[in-house]
Amino acid sequence: MVVAVPSKTPLIIVGAGGMGREVAAGIKRYDLPYDVIGHIDDEKSGANILGKITDHVPTAAARYITCFGDGTARNRIRSMLASRGAQFTSITSPTVQSVTPTADLINCLILGSCSLSNDTQIGSDVLIQTLAVLGHDVVLGDGITISAHAFVGGYAVLEDLCTVHPHAVVLPKVRIGKGAVVGAGSVVIKDVAPYTTVFGSPAKVIAYGKPHD
């Protein structure tokens, strides 16, 4: 008897830096249902680079995933390629422990050994890195970056494009405003205004201003 082998979906990784290579290696290591056919990148070249992002004509049969540490870049580039017809997928590591469904997310990366509790709402273009923990009923907007070992407590709300750096703690019911940045190791005990950077334990404001000003 011949057993049919399920076909893998062609995948083009947007970005060929460290994160793009990490995702490609993880797909191979865990035998995920994707066939990485190459990367597109505006700055790098080489055997696995299919061309520039700015010039790329999307392939109908392929799926895409953006691999950048910056949520604004993930959101902007995904929108640009989607307007040309690119179809995006999301990748959740098989080592993730989640009781929140992640199969239908758009352009999200949820990496090794994260923990997601119940009823978490996750927007598009979200990156959750290794060993991050999200409590129940957390709300994540678009373009959020949650770094390794961070903790976000139940009912916390993270608005679009904010970043929580490694080992930071966001206490339950706290709201992090759009584009805000929580510094590494910080403990956030009260709401953070949009486009504000906080640092320390307890976290205090150290800078204001929109990203890339």
C-alpha cells in the first residue's frame, strides 16, 4: 500500500537577517508543513535570496511571512506585499503551549516554548518570542513585539506597534499605549501613554516621541 505524503506549502520568508534565518531553521528542525523556497530582502544577496522586497512580484501558490524585529516594518511591508496579491501565513512553534487558537492569525510568529492562556486576542503582524508568557484575556493589537521571557498579566491591553523587551513584566489590567516601549527587565504597574518609553521597577517614563522621530 502506498501512503500519500502530505504536500508542503511553498513559503517565502520576507527578510534574510537573523530572524529570517532562525525561522527557516526552525521550520526545518520541526518539520513544519512548509517548503522554504527562499528569502526576499532589500539589502542582502546570496544563493537563498530571490530578490528585493521592493521589486517582488508575489507568487500565487506561495505563502509569505515577515521576519523583522520591528513591528512597524512587519506591518508596513506586509501591507505593501498584500496590496500586490501576496498571501500571508502565521507560524507557531510546536513547543508553544497555547489554549488560544493561533491557526487563523495573519503574519504572526509565536516562537519556542511560549505560554498563551485562554481567550487571548492577537492582532496581525505580532511577534512573541521564546518563553514569553501571556495571561488570560490579554489583548494584543497589530504589530506588537513581545520579547523573550516577558510576562503580560491577565486582561492587560497592548495597543498597536508597542514593544515589550526581554524579562519585562506588565501587570494585569495595565494598558500599554500605541507605539510605546517597555524596557528590558521593567515592571509596569500602571498604564503607559502612547509613544512613551518606560524603564525600571517600577517602570518610569524615560522618553517621549513617536518611533523613528
